[in-house]
Amino acid sequence: MTATAIGEFRAGAVLNEGFEILVKNIVPFGTISLAVAFPSFLYELSQGAAPVVTTTNTEGGNFYVERSIVGGGALITVAIELLLRQVAVGTISYGVFQEMRGQRASGADCLRRAVSLFFVVAAVAVVAVVATLAAAILLIVPAFIVATMLWVAVPAAVVERPGVFRSLSRSAALTKGHRWQIFGIILLIGIGGLAAGYVVERLFGLGTLGAIVSWVVSAVVSAYAACVTALGYSTLRFAKEGVGVEEIAGVFD
């Protein structure tokens, strides 16, 4: 039974089905995500270290994992990748919806959709990222609350095309009542990405081979996050409004 058929939003079901969809579409989705992670890959090759480095520390018997941005161009690299990841969510969303309705979308199909919606998705992504960072810096609202509120803003922009700010408000409306579950999803994927990055660094180091493996692993994590986000949007629409995937995907026909 799929997450969209159970009539309610369940984090575990969304995570599981998102993984199944990724496995079935690993080539097109993975290729898109490799392109998204390419700026970080280039930075790591040129600087000898990833723009965001995982470090470990043991104090008083406690184990700590820390992340820090390193290098002069790291901040720009990270900002570019954050934007591209949201564009990837919009691109992969089309493929996810097609898979859910029993059709397979090629990478070329996904990219054609991305080109046609690039500016809208990029605008939504920029505003969402800025809002989240502003919340973190100004401490007006915890950043994780903003992140959960805006979780499905990009899929909403792709499917419903209400405009930039209405996509954000649409996401806030859809996620209301499910934000702790969504926060759990974001947290689990984030922890998984951190753990994967740490393992790659320990096993392969910071040389060329480590950079290549890190690039691939980061792409897989990014693709999975995109699948889960698109699936989460569809599941929320079904749970709150009774709108099925046929109706959602039908806007692309």
C-alpha cells in the first residue's frame, strides 16, 4: 500500500516509498543530483577539502560531530548548491509524480520540465532559503519551524503554479498539523547525510578519490530528499484535500 493510498500523512510511509521510487529511477534522478552537487565537487578538487567539512571530537566521554564551512569560496559554493538542490526538487518532482501514476519519466523529460519552470522554482527556492536563514540569524522564529513550513513550497510551485509567495503560503497551509513529522523527516535525512559524509571522509580521505565518492554519495542523498519532498507534497494533498496523484500529475499532460 502506497503512502498516497492510506488517507493520512505518515512519516515512515513517506520515507519508505520515497526510497522505493528513488531505486526505480536511480539513473535519471541520480544524474540530475550529480549535476546539482557538481559545484561542491569542483570546489573540493580545487581546494583539497569539501566546502562543508565534517569534524569529530570526543570530550568527557561524549562524541560530537561538527560541520563547518571552510575556504574563501565555500559560502558561495554552498549557496549555489542550496539553490540548485531546490531546483532539483522541482525537476525530480515531475518524475516522482509520473512514477506514482505508473509511468516512467526519463531524465530528459525531467530536465525539459525544469527548464520551463526554472525561474519560478529558483525564485521560490531563493525566498525560502533566505527566510530560513533570516529566522536562524534574527532568532525571530527557530529556523527549523520555517524549514518545515516551507518544505513543499517547490512542489506546490511546480504543480499549482500560484506564484512565488503564494507557493510559500500554500506550503505553510499544507504542512500545518504535520510539522513535527516533517521535522522528523528532515532531521533523519540530514543525519543520514552527515553520517554518510563522515564515513566517506574516514574511508577515502580528502584526495581525488574521496572527492569523487563524496560527490556521488551527496547526489544520492539529495535525490532521496527530493523524492521524499515530492511524495510528501502528494501525500499531504491527498490527506488534506482528497486530491490523488492522477489529478496532481494531470497538470503536466
